[in-house]
Amino acid sequence: MGGRFAMAIDVGVTNVKAALVDPRGQLTCIISRPTPLASGAAGVSGALVETCREVLQRGGLRTKDPVAVGCAVPGSVSPEDGVIVSSATPSWVGVDVRDPLTRSFERSVTVESEGNAATLGFCAFGPARGQDHLLGLVLGTGISCGYVHEGRLLRGAGHTALEAGHLPLFTDGQVCSCGLRGCWEAHAGGGALRSILAARRAAGDELPALPEELADLAAAGDAQALGLWESQGALLGLGIAALLNVLNPRSVILGGGFASSWRFFKKALLRTARERALPRASGAAILCSPNPGWATLLGAAVAAVRAQGPADFFVDEVPSGT
């Protein structure tokens, strides 16, 4: 295939994705496979290594050819050793993601949380590229977050800052995958909507099982589908309002597969976020990434190049903090 590429990997709760990323931030040789959660950490590690090898084979590259290799994972990651230090999936806590990839590629691999990775990607290529005080949100099965201040990610003392999906917004709310009750992501986002659809179907409503199918119904003008999306938008806006008050960002950028349905919940989200945030914080721009489903994958490559170089790889990147 020729040319210079970075290698990007996105390990999600639902899918493992991998791709090559060129100097203009374009993704190629993309492969997506279901994440084999039932097979444990070893099975997931094996799946992502196999997926990466297939991507390289498609691109006609050897393991040593990419200029940098980056991997994004759900939860919070220790940047020093690539170990997951916090996750809504308890079995993933303590998992060393970097080691199997490093052994496979025989080189350094950068591991970052999906929220942080996507936010770095938004800084480099998103609609708020080059901005500081940038809040990035990844809406998938759960809700992940990252924040760039003075060109750097906000990590916290234990590298677990901004576990936004676990904002305790509801006193008597749903039980979250983390084991607590009333977390934001237990009520909003992909996993929450699937649970709502399952409950409504069990009650006899003629509704699909997946958010993607609900989006198709909404696109056809189905009133019930449109109402469910509006409810999800309001719940998402409530959490964003809390983050606006705490962080006072200049811009909020949304990515992740769930954000692909942005047009169906945009109005309710914006209305709720503006109404519930303090006036000093409510003026932040709230936008959706142009390619929300690939935001974390691109961000994994940006995180790797920032950590490993070369500094001039991304020709269209605007440095953060400008």
C-alpha cells in the first residue's frame, strides 16, 4: 500500500476495532469484530492481536512499519504501564493491555482510556481542533470522558479523573454495571437504551432490540421511537449540565457509536444542558464529531503519536492549546 501510517486499536465492550491512520487522519483497512468478553482478558487480548495482524496484512505492512501504535480501552488507565485501574467491568480492572500488544509488535505501544483518546483526537482533528478547555464525551455502551486543559489531559491523582459515566445523578436509580446505583450511564447511552427497549418489549410494546434499529424507526417518523430518543437526549443533557458547571469548558464534543443518532436527541440534549447549567457555563459549544463512530479509533492513533512521535506525522493537526 505504501506511505506512512500509525496503528490504532479501540477495545470496546461491544467491539474490537483496528485500523491504519494516515498523516491526514484518514482511517483505512478498518476491521471491527465482536469483543469476546466471555473468554476473559486473555481472550480479549488474543482477539485484538489477531485483529491488528489482519489489518497489517491488508495494508501490506510488517509489525515494525507503523510509526506508532496506540490502543484505547474502556475505563481508566495508568499511563506508566498500560494497566486498567478502573472499569465498570470489574474483571477488566488490573488487566495489562500493553504487554500482549508490545510482545506482538515488538515495540512500544501507547494505551489510553477511550475518553482521553477521543478527546485528543478532537483536539487534533475535530470541530474544536486546537482548542483548550475541551471536554470530550464518548457515548457508547457506557459514557466516557476526557478533558484537555493547557494542552494536557486532566488525569487526577490516581489516573481515574472524569469517570463521567458514573456521576451519581439519581438517588433511587438503576443499578449500574459498576455495582452502584443511579449512575449517569445507567440511565443514558447505549447500554441504558438497550435495557429500556428490552423492558418495553417485555411489556408488549412493538419496539426493536437495538438503538440502531430504533434510529431507523425514528428516521421513518415513528412517534414512539422519537419520544424515546428525546428522553435519552434529556438525560444526556442533564449529565452534561453537571460537567459544564464543574469544568466550565469552551467546547463539548461528542463521539462514539451512540452519537451517530445525534440528530434524534440533539434538541432535547441541548435544551436540557442549557436550562440546567449555570449561566456562566451554559454558553459552551456542544457539537457532535463528524464521524462519531470512529472518534476513539482516531484518538488512539493521536495519543500514540503524541507519546511516541514523530511530532510532524499528522500534517493537518492543530496543536492543542492554541
